[in-house]
Amino acid sequence: MVNKQFICRLNELKENHGHPVWLNEQQLAMFYVPEEGVFALQNWDPIGKAFVLSRGIVGDIQGALCVASPLYKQHFCLKTGSCLEDENVRLHTWPVLVEDDSVYVLS
């Protein structure tokens, strides 16, 4: 069974910026990119070893929508969680549902 957890209202998310949120004792980084959607991935940077990805810069590298870690600048795909510089590193991602201006994470 899929668990749908309310996170916030869409208008509470600043466009193209990260937002740290808690979900079941886990820190997530939420990103709202207009025209693309809302993305949820782990806030823990496995290379920098800190909860910082929500403070990263959103961008595009060769067509892949990504966030750059503020520590060592690795880029992580917002859709898949894969690290663009190291194929052996991948972040956990969660599906996000936006309904009537409400943002939910599915777990």
C-alpha cells in the first residue's frame, strides 16, 4: 500500500530552490522546478557526508535537470538521483504528487 504524506502547499516552495523536510525520521530535499515538477530526494550528500543537498544549486547539465552539492559540487539528477560524475553513487528519491496545490510524498 502506498502511503501519501502531506508536505506543504505548492506556493510555500520557492521556485528553483531546495527545501529540507522531514518524512518518517528522514531528511529529504524538495525542489520545485516550474514546467518540470516537484522532486524529492535524500538530503544526505554521500560524498560530502552531510545533510546539505537542499542548499544546492538547481541547474541543467546536458539535458539532465540536477542539483549541485554545495560541498564538492557533484551533480545529482533530480529525477533519478544518480550522480553525473560517478555512476556508482545514487541518491534515494521519492515520488511526489501535487493535488489541488498540496504537495505529497509517496512512500
